[in-house]
Amino acid sequence: MKRKYDFSKGKRGRVAPSSSEPRGKTRITIRIDEDLVDHFLKEADASGGTIGYQTLMNDALRQFVTGTAPKLEETLRRIVREEVRAAG
């Protein structure tokens, strides 16, 4: 062990990816509420193992960021229309 280390060229932020990790993915550490993790784990189990929970989380985040996630108001209106049609 050295007595002194030179960190003058060090960078703050993400950990540098190793050469064995796939391109386009970044390893980070975040804390996510347990109920959200449970939700995505259940969805992954329901897929029969064809989709992993991290892929589902990535897809949900991507939809939110790009604005392609279903809007609550649009979904509610669609459901009300369907129910009115079914009742009448």
C-alpha cells in the first residue's frame, strides 16, 4: 500500500464500465421503494421469465421520459366510454 495516492486526475460520477459489460448500459446504485421493486418483480414473473424486471423498469422509465406513457386522463376517458357503451 502506498503512503500517498494521486487523485488529481480522478473523476466524480459514475463508475467506469468494465470491458466485459454490455455497451449502452451503465452500472449505478440507486435506492428504489420496495413496493415498486415488488411490482416489477411480479410483472417479470407473470411474463414466465421472458422479460426481466430491470428491462420492465427501463421500459417504464423510457415511456415516461419520452412522453409515450399512457396518460391517466386519456385512460380514464377510454374506460368511462367503454363502460357507458356496455351499459347502454
